[in-house]
Amino acid sequence: MRIFDPHIHMTSRTTDDYERMAAAGVRAVVEPAFWLGQPRTSAASFTDYFDSLIGWEPFRAGQFGVRHFATIALNPKEANDPRCRPVLDLLPRYLDKDAVVAVGEIGYDSMTPEEDEAFAAQLALAVAYDLPALVHTPHRDKARGCERTLAVVAESGIDAGRVVVDHLNEVTVKLVRDSGCWLGFSIYPDTKMTPQRMVELLREYGTERMLVNSAADWGRSDPLLTRATGEAMLAAGFSDDDVDKVLWRNPVEFYGQSGRLDLSDLDTAAAVDPQTGNSILRGGS
């Protein structure tokens, strides 16, 4: 089983997670820029964070045979903080980078006017840089949040097929499917979706434009729930080809629209530092 996790926050995970993921079949990941759990106080802190997403984290992932890509954006939660608004002016510098395969996470947290402005501005950047967009839906009032999200997407002029609306559930799936956008589902131990619920949605709506992710972060989450979903699909009677489509070919198709998704040489062995014996090579002198 080959797995491409299209939404996972590896900055908050350990190297043990990379080892477990690689052993489970995870070959590639996309890490969206997001809220780190504590408010950032200036745009300068985002510069360091974005640099790590396109520099250190791909290097770290590569030591375990995992290909790492990123999406870059001002996240919805911090779009409400005036200290972070200058981040919007920083984004063009990063959206040109080869490892950046979409603009994201953008969208809504609390559905404020400030989030409206940041969302629209970043969809415009996605159009300008010919990149897909990864859209976060609010944890509260999801149905209204999805309706508002799809209205802004339609107004932006971006092709719906270049947008994935994430963190969906049984309440929002049909709304987004009918819009022409891609559908993202985050599989969590206690919240969002479970593998079994995901299987039922796949039975009802099919495998087209479906993206399954772990969205693993610093909270209670599990980077192996993508594989658990694949196993649940097989147990429910889905074919190996169905599983490969959902867990590999679909994310490759979506992010491949960036023109930057280099998946060559994925079988290269993970490196070990010959001087230290450490499985994570050290940068610098």
C-alpha cells in the first residue's frame, strides 16, 4: 500500500513518526502552513517558519525516504491578528519555491471580516501563481462555513477543480461535491472523521476527487490513520486499486496541478550519518 498524506503537520511530529510512517507505506506528504498553538507576535516569526517548511523539514523527511512538500499561507486564525497581516506581503516570495505545491491553509476559523479579506486575497494569489488552493473549514457551524467558503471560491474566479475544501464530514460532503471542488477528510482518533465513517462516505459518494489525510499535529492525532483507512476500505470490500486511487493517485492528481510535484527517485534509501550513526543527518558545519 503506497500512501501520500495530503495534509499533515510534520513540524509538530517526531522522527519516530517518520520511521513509523515510512514503514506503513507513506512515501510523500504535504505540510500546510498553520497555527502553531500559540499566537505569533510578528511577521518575522512566519519567515522563519516558512523557511523551515521548505528547507529543514524536507531534509528531515528525506532521511526516512519520505518526499515532503508544503503549502504556504497566512492561516485563518491568525488572519484576525493585525500583527500578522503583513504576512500577506511575504507570501509571493515563497509561492515561487519549487517545494510549494499550493496556497494553504486558507479559509475560515471564526468567519470574521478579517478572514474574508485574507481568504479572498490568498485565492487571488493562487490564481496569480497558478497554484491549487487548500481550504480549511471552521470547526464550528460547519455547514454555514462551507456555504460561505464555496461562495468566496466562486467569486474568486479560481477553477473549482484546483481547490480542495478540507475537514469535511457527513453534513458538508454533498455540498462540496456538487461544487466541483475536491473533498478533503481528516481522520482523527476522537474528532473529525474515523476510518469507518470514511468508508461509508466512499461507499455512498465514490472515490473521485476524494482526499484522505491524517492532519496530524501537536494535538491528539495519529499519522498512521491514512493506512488504517486503507485497511478499513479493503475489509469493506474495496479493491486494491480503489485504495491506491484514494491514498495515492488522487493527491498526486490534485497537487500535480502545481507543476512542481517531483516524485522521482522515491526508492532511494534513507541516509545515515556515517560519523554519528544517527538516522537524521545534521545540517551546518
